[in-house]
Amino acid sequence: MKQFEITEKGNLLDQQGRVAQAGYAKDLILQYDRQMVQASKLRIKEWDYYFVGNKDFGVSMTIADNSYMGLAGVEFYDFANQKQLDFRHVSILPLGKMNMPTDSRTGDIIYEHRKIQMSMKSYQTHKEISCSIPNFDGGKTFELDVKLYYRNEDSMVIATPFAEKEKAFYYNQKVNNLEAEGVLKIGDEAYDLMNMQGVLDWGRGVWTYNNTWYWSSASGRLEDGTLFGFNLGYGFSDRSMATENMVFYKGKAYKLNDVDFGVSDSGYMDPWHFTSSDKAVNMTFQPIHHKDVDINLGVFRHNPNQVFGLFSGYIKINGEEKIEMNDFFGFAEKVHNKW
């Protein structure tokens, strides 16, 4: 398929509130401005989501201003013991008052509440994230302090409209291979995050009401120590100008075409088979943990099936160079939202 790479700086939206340039980029070169949105202010969704982990354990941190609902939350995964803990605080009608930054590299996010304090601070070389929850998992304290250092030159950026609604759009950046330095403490247990890797999912947009998407991400080092990661996804918005499929190898980005996740009809914990029509992708994904949530309130539904596991197989870059991996940690998900 033909994909359009955005290389010229400019505003994300035109004067009518529509995507000015649809396509992909390797940096956040289009400027997002909440004031230029022409759709209902209740439909604006802004979030910063981080995940850091390996095959033993992982932690995610989210702050989101979804206009009608604000969110600050964490999730902890102990994959070896199949244990999952989470905490989230929801606020009503923030409508932009959370002051989410318009750029992923600058600006700080501070969330203060008696039940949770969280901050995401930006520096030239890294992000600094802290979180304190006094009552987590039956009265234990949750304390997280981590620095996430940029290791890649490139990132995945996509700007896409929705065919069914002209002033709806999705502007998203995935920053892979963030290298961690820090500690997570839950009660008396301490978890060393040193040299673990993760991803930032930075999203701004106006969404349609009912969506299903697929997303997969992995960040780490190959057996020889080479920096490697990927971002794969599809399922919503108009992707006729570009996919969000991208490989990161030695810090540089390489574009992929279509990818199919090959989810088994018999269950999410069965092996998945990732393939592409041009034979550039051929990976088996062996699940080790399934996060299954279904919050169904009628008009609102949140049904994420996020699966963590190990990738084995290959991805080709430049049409010929084959990057092979064996038991490379990452995750894949299928999410259905009415929101």
C-alpha cells in the first residue's frame, strides 16, 4: 500500500477542524492545539500512558483527560505468579482542566488527590515519573520513582481522520525503547526497574463513539545487545494514507505495511501468529498473562483484552534485512470501547 510520510511542520488541524495532513511521521512535527478542535468538547480525548516491563513483572501508569471523565491510574503485573493489581481514580468533567501538554517532549502533568499523587515530568534526555498511593492492595503503600531515558532517534507518529465523521481525528505517538532507572515499592516489596524498557503511548484526538482496535508493542534488546522494538496496530480511523506499523532497530525507524495479528478464535491465551501480506512479518506470540476487563454500563463500555507474552520469529526491514528474535517480551491487545 502507498503510505504518505509527513515531513513538513504545521498545524495538525485546519481552520475547519479537520486533519490538515493525514499520514505518518517519525517525530511529532505537527502541532496539536485543543482550541482548534471544531467538534464537541465532550468528545476530546487526551492521554499519556506508560508501560515498563519484562517477562517477570511490569507496571503501567496512565493520566487521561477524556473531557467527560478524567483518570489517573496504575497497574502492576507479577507475571511469574499470575498476579495483577490496579488502582484508578476517576474525576468527572475535567474538560481540559488537567492541562495535558500539547507536545510529548515538553510540559509536565501533575495529578493531586488524597488517594493518589502522580507526576509526569519532561526533561531533554528523559521523562521522570513518580506515583504515590497510600492505600494500595489492601492497605499497602505504592511508591514509584522512575526515570525513562530516550534511546531511539525516531518514534511512530500517525495523524488520521475518521471516515464517518470529518472533524474526528486520531493523533498518536508511540515512543519505544525508553530505558528505565528507578524502583517500585509495594508495601515491603521492592522491584528494581534498572535497565528495563518501556513505551510511551501519547494520544490526542476526537474519537467516534464505538471503536475496536488492535495494538502491539515491544521494546528491549536482542540477544547480541542490539536495541530493538516495534509498534503494530490497526482497526479504527481511516488508515488509507498510512499504517502505524513501524520497527525500531539500533534507534532508527523502519516503516512496515499491513500486519495481521492472527488472534486465535479459541482464546487469547492460545498462540497468536503475526503476519503481513508482503512477508515482512512472521512472528509467533506466546501469551504468558491475559488482562481481561469488561466494564459494561450500557452507553459506556470498556473491554480491553491485553495480553503479555513472548515473540519469536522475524521482521524484515528495507525489504531484505531479516531481524530475528526469540522469546522477546512484549504485549498485544484487542480493545472494544464505547466511549
